[in-house]
Amino acid sequence: MAGDIPGKLTDPAGRTGNIGLLKTLNRDELLEVLSQGFCQHCEALLEERIHQLLNKRGSESGSESTVTSNNTLISNPVTGKQLARTSPPPPPPAANSDILLNDGLGGSGSTSSDNGLSEEQKEHIRFSQVVRKKDFVHMEKINGKSMNVLKGLELHTKVFNAEEQKKIVECVYNLQRMGQKGQLRERTYSEPRKWMRGKGRVTIQFGCCYNYAVDKNGNPPGILREEEVDPLPPLFKQMIKRMVRWHVLPTMCVPNSCIVNIYDEGDCIPPHIDHHDFLRPFCTVSFLTQCNILFGSGLKIVSPGEFSGPVSIPLPIGSVLILNGNGADIAKHCVPAVPGKRISITFRRMDESKLPYSFLPDLELSRIKPFIVSPSSAPQGHHQKPVINSSFVKAIVQQNQHRNDQAIKDKPDREAAKTTKNDSFLCGNDDFPPLGKASKGASSRR
């Protein structure tokens, strides 16, 4: 970046080289130059200079009515270098999104140091930081036809920041304590005895009671429509709103049920395909410990808690894995014995014909509107405020948002055939935790 290119162009002030070249470009061309093709060092240097300019602007505006001020040092979040700035300065925009941009999951509102940004501005920045991977590929022959069995899988990271993850984990542990004390409905909470490696993970179901395998009463796998469990907790509904609003889940498949899995070290989930009492797509959010999930049409059981398969995908802490298309209906998936304490929450929408008899739709989840990510797609009369007071950084963020919006339009192929059997689990009844005893007051309305 430093150093002039032997100039054939001259800017209005008579200077040649990079400055003169840049001044000949329009805004869109300048944005393209500054947002593509930099090495890691140049990106860090560019961001450092942006922060220096923003800090200088903030210090100048904050010292207009003062004669003297003290100098302090701040650490650049990219390079780690110490930068001087005037005290008392405003917090640098987007320097710590986990703290500055905690936009109220669970009703916390803004933090004490919100840098004066509106909720809409903070959401713009948080949304633009979400990383979306949708290019999973593994070809297998299915019925003699070569097929990408992972098509439809998506992995989204940075949807929930560290503070939000902490709140969610605390909520899950509180629900576990309530279940242990009998404060949840009987079929909501299950904590089986750990009689061998891989067996005995805790499960908490909300929205519906799902039967993993044929039970002692002869009920087949699927939703038990006559059984009642607790409704979705408020914080879980906030998670659903976030994922739908941020284009992680589609508006036509808003989850109305979920299952929480609490793993101890060594617990697992054996190979299976999720039951078609639940629509596609569905998703799993991971917490506490990173682990791998295996995919393939022919996963194998090696030993208790250990499986083998052709594709292993790491699930980062706080990530959201979307299962759809072939990735949900052709490839089986499993979680081998986890290396440490882990929590996962799987959100799914029930088929309308399989809803529990006592189920009541939640109006709060029927009014979610996706976040508007580009001015051209905004409804008439919608005013989008600038992210921060810097046209360059605003342009960078808007370009990232536009790219995300374009990626959303690349819908997964819906031609994948559904499995012919709903009871598609590969293992025996003991491979999944048994449900609690049937509620005495449950009414049968088959």
C-alpha cells in the first residue's frame, strides 16, 4: 500500500502516484479497490488507519470545549499495536462488537457503552459480521446416481456473541435444575441412568413430545400428539427471532419446537435421519465445547460412542448448523463421543398434521420480519440510518450485507427425495434416552 506507482496521472494538487490514481475513481470504484485483494498485513494496516482517523475525529469533537486533555493508549483490535488518543475518548465504533453491539437478546437492551449507536445501527454491524458457509460437497452414488449428499447444509457463525451464549447456557442449566426438582412437565425432562459409554445424555423437550423409538405402549417413532410438554421458553423464542430475522432460517419454516441435549464427556448421538414429523430446514445451535458432526449415507458404528463416516464437520461454539435438502434427507448424521461438556439446542417446525392436540400457535413467532439488508430491498418509507459516521466504513459494511443478501438467494436444491421410512434410526431403542413416564392426565384424542 505504501509507496507511489510511477505516476502517469496527476491529481488536482499536482501530486502523482496512488493519491492521484485514487482521486480519479468514483465512489463505487474506490470501494472495490479498498475491499478486495489485500493480504492479511495490508488489511490490518488499513483497519488501523481507519481506527486512527475515527479516534482522531472523536477526540477532536470531544475536546472542542476543553483546553487540555490527557493522552492514553489503546490497543488496536487487529494488530495489537498501541495507538495514542485523547482522553476522554468515545469508544471506537465496532472495536468490540461482543460488548458494544449486544442488541438485547433476552431483553437486556443496550450496554452502558453503546457508542451512541441506535439499535438498528448496531444490528447492521452485527448482521454484517455473520459468517455463512454453504458450499459443502461430498459426492456419493445413491440409487446409481452421483449426488452431493451434503447439499442443503449451511453453517452460520457469529450469530450469538459471547454474552448471549453465556445467557443461553445459564438458561439451560436453570431448566435442568427445574427438571430435576420436578418443576417441568413430566415428559419435558429426561435424565436417564448412564449405564455405559455414550448413553445417558440429558434431554429437555419443548413444544412437543417426541418418541425416539417404538415404546412399551407400541407407539411408533414420532410426535406423541396426546402428550403435553412445556412451551418454548422466552429466551429460546428470542433465539428463533434472531435466526429468522438474520436470514439463518426462512420465514416459511419458523420453529415451534425444540430439544435441548446436555452432554457430559463421552456422550454421543448415534447415526440417524431426523423424523419427517418435522419440516425442513431445521437447525442445531452448539455451546460450551466444539465437537465434530459426521455425515454420510452409510455411517458405521465402531464401538460405544464411536462412529465412522466420510465427512466430519467441526461445529464451533455458538455456531448454527442448518440441515436441509440432501443434507437432511439423504445423508445420515451423528455426533461421536464429545470431548467435554456440551449443550446443543435443535429447533424444528412440526408438520401441521402432526401437531399435539393441545398445541396452541405462538403469535409472537408469527410476526417475525427478516432484517432488511440493502436500501434497494427496503419497503417504501423505510429509512436506513448510517452504521457509523464514516462513509468508507459504511460502504464496506453495506457491501458485505449486499453479498450476504445475494447468498441468501442461492436456495438449496429441493429435489432430494425423502426417506421412505420415518423410523430411520440405525440403532436400537437404548441409543436414545427414554422418555419420562406418561402423564396420568394425558387425554387420548386419536
